[in-house]
Amino acid sequence: MLTVLAGALTPILLIICLGFLLGKKTDYLSSPSLGALVSSVGLPALLLYSVLSMQMQVFSMLKIIVATLIVLVMVAIMSYVFLTSLTLSTRFYLPPLVNPNTGNLGIPIAYALFGNEGMAIAVVISSVVQISHFTLGVGFMSGTYRPMQLLSNGPVIALLVGALCLGFEIHLPAPIMKTLDMLSHITLPIMLMLLGNSISGLTINTRHSVSRAAMLSLFRPLVGATCASIVVYFFPLSTLEGAVLIVLSAMPVAVISYMLAMKFKGPMDEIALMILLSLPLSLCIVGSLWWLWLR
């Protein structure tokens, strides 16, 4: 089984490394339009295609959404208490601890470990976390929040369209589904390369406390996986839904947290270090969970 796990995660790590090298040596991935293309076209297409092709029931989708929200609230409460006990700023440290990297890392890992059905669940979870990024993340770090921002969020729109199609049993024409399928295939590799490119561009000032960053980096996947396990135990999720929720809740600090910290003058060096440290820690935790329980 260790060979199976290594075979599933190796392509993900290799593509991240490719993105890292391209980011260091070229400007292929430097255009902000590429990230906008993925978030506005690729990810919504992946979400809509996955949900509709898997024939996911509206009730199942709502269960996943509610369970994800409960996990995020639990992690937020525990993170707030943890940060307060350390007298750290909740404004800049709470969003990175609450919102994991379910997008350009969580979705590919769910696909590698659980196949197409796992990916369909993962894109729903990731959409909820994206909403949290644009509410909790932006709201906390900026001190203000504009709800109208969600109306221009592609994954949120795709989630609503998918729910409507499932609720009214609307079947999209085969050419449309094929188009969504083709668009979805470009999404995962680009997301992983963009993650590698983002990591290559992180700037870290070693004067910041490495021990504190390491502690926060370990806290994020451990608490995420713990809260998700508690929710899965009490919530009526299927075995696959529960496994995907736990894996995505154990993802590392998201790169978008670094971008927000940079935009709003936060501790971006320390958050950059948290991203780098939490990535291998998260993969180790996911590997251990999969080996001991989820497989």
C-alpha cells in the first residue's frame, strides 16, 4: 500500500517541482492572467462537470457544504483560543490557520487518492473554503468586507448552477458536458504548477521566529484533521465523503493567505515560512491517515 500512496502523490510533487523550477528560471507562470483563468474558468468548469457527471444528489451536496462549514467554525474557534493564548494577532494569523489549501493542492490529492468521485466531493469542499477566503480571510486581514465580491467568484457561481441543475434534474447537452470535461483537464496541472511558482516567489526573512512558524504550521493540519474527524464521526456522511473531508481539512496553509498578508501589510515573511513548513507536514499527516485509516 505504501507503493500505491507514493505512486499517487509523486506526480503531484513532480508537477509542483516543475512549477517551482519554471518560476525560478522562466516567466511562463508569472502572468496574473493565468491564475485568473484557472479560478474563473478552469475551476468552475471542473466543479460543474464533476458534480453533474457524478450525479451527486442535492442532499449529498448540502451535507458536504454544512459539514465543511462546521469544520471551519470549529477550527476558527480553536485557532482563536490558541492565538489568544500566545498573544498573537488574530487579524493576520487566524485566516491562515482556518483556511487550508484545498484548491491547487487539495483537489489534486483527492483525485490521486480517491479518483473521480473523491474529486467531485473535493471541489465542493474547496468552493466552501474559497468563500471563507473571501469572507473570513479578506474581512479579517483588511478589517472590512464587501459581500458583493462573492457574486463575481467563479466557483461560487458554478456551485449554485450545479445545485440548480441537480435540484431541477436538468441535464446539460452532451457537447456542453464534453466542453466542461476538456476545460477541467487543464485545471489540475496548472493549479499545481502555480502552487510551485508561488512557492518559488516567496520571500522569507530569517529574523522571524522559525520555532513559532513551525508550531503554527503543525497546528494547521493537525487541528484541521482533528476537527474534521469529529464532524465525520457525528455527521451522516458516507465513508468516501468523510475521508475526503478529513484529507482536505489537513491541507497546509494556503498561498492566498500570503498574498493577503502582503496586500494588507501583515507578517508575510512568517506566513511564507508557514506555507513552506506546513506543506511537508501536511503531506506526512495525510499519508499517515491514508495508511492507517482512510485506505
